[in-house]
Amino acid sequence: MKKIITPIIYLLFFVPAFSLTLFTIVTYERFFGLRTFFGRLGNFEGCIIFLLITIIVMYLGNFLIQKIESNKHPKLADHFRLSSLYYIIFLFSSFSSFLWYKQYPISECKTNCHGYAIIALSVLIPLVAILVNGFYLYQRRDNNIIKK
């Protein structure tokens, strides 16, 4: 039963990663403005905020999942099982964002283009979740092999 529930629990970490990233970027924009480093519109700062928050949240999610499963020797199949819902969301959101960008190109956006940021987050958070899960399980596998 745990093997069925844990991918769903791991998927639930999408919500805090998404909401914390948006909240932090909006707060950063309100206090500092997005025209800070390099004269850009927050591209660098937004990427750093996104990566820090998403990696921390997904790492905590993987830590919780491993405490629930207590899997001593993770395999490649465990990665695909845990990240299967993120693979589906990544493919669906990538395809839908491609269709949306084709209909509403970003070059036509003049003001208040938060919809593009939301779509970018819905594509990038699953990608980071998949990578963090792969690295976490690989790290656990190597640590368990070395300790033997």
C-alpha cells in the first residue's frame, strides 16, 4: 500500500514548491524590485529563487518518502515509480504550454505577464522534482553500498 501512496504524497509537494516560489518572487519584487542585478527584469533572481525553493522542498519530500518507505536499497524502478506522476505532469504541461505559446506569443505581452511565469513553473517544477528524486535515490544507493 505504501508503494501506491508515496508517489501521490510526493506529488503533493508540487503545491508548496509552486506557492512558495510565487510568494517569494512577489515579495522580492515588492521590496527590491526586479531591476536589480545586471539591469535585467529579475531573470537571474527569479531563477535562483525558483531553484533554491524547489530543490529544498523536493529534497524534503524525498526525505519524507524515504522515512515512510524505509527503502534501504533503492533501484531505478523506485525512481520511475515515485516520479511517474511528475513525468505525466511534465509531458502534459510541456505540450499544453507549447500550444499556448503558439497562440499567445510572449512578444505580444506588454504588461502583467504573470500567466507566462505560472506556465513556466508548471513545466519546470516537475522537471526539478524528477531530477532531485533521481539524485536523492542515487545518493542513498551509493551511501548504502559504501557502508556495507
